[in-house]
Amino acid sequence: MEKLSKAAALYFKPTSIDRPGGARCGACWKFVLTGACVEVRGDIERTKVCGLYVHGKPFEVRPSFIITQISKEEAGYGPGDSHCVDCRHMADPRADYSPCARVEGMVEPQGCCTAAFEFR
């Protein structure tokens, strides 16, 4: 199987996730506390995450600006609060940097991607 580039896998470095528990919609500035997202269509669970995640304070109510939203599939919406160390594709979860079976280059235990992640 050909490996994905970090960009294609939507890989986040730990500094981009910016929270010890991992990336999650409920910690993204685009999340709306009513269970919605500024950029992604449909009901959004606070414990999931997508490739559009940017750590920040969520909205209490949907903002008034209008944008075209994308589907959950396009956004890479899936399990949140995950890290490479939790994924079966990380070769050595004890290492500071490790190869990944699905993503090119080295990954960090507290990093994560949304395209190749599978719980151990």
C-alpha cells in the first residue's frame, strides 16, 4: 500500500492540536456549542474531529456570516481525542518519532491524522 503524504492524511503536529487530550470539535474555534460547525454541514459531535480543526474557543451560537459548508466526508470527520500513539499504524509508540505504516516520514506520539487513523 502506498503511503499518504502528511498533507493528504491531514496530519496534525502536537503543537497544532494544542491540547493534551487530542484534537476534537469541542476544542475548535469553528465549533458551535449547539452541535454544529461553521464550515461542516450536519450535526457535529464535540468529541469527533476533522481536518479543518484549529484549536480555539468555540462559538456559543452560530455566527451571522454566511459561507459554503462542506460535507463531513470532505472534511475528514471522524474519531477525536486520538493520537498517533493510539493508532495501530505507528511502528514504535514508545519513540519520540516513529515511522507510520500509512503516512510518509516520521510521526510524533502526540500527533494525529484524520485520514489513516485506526485505534490499536
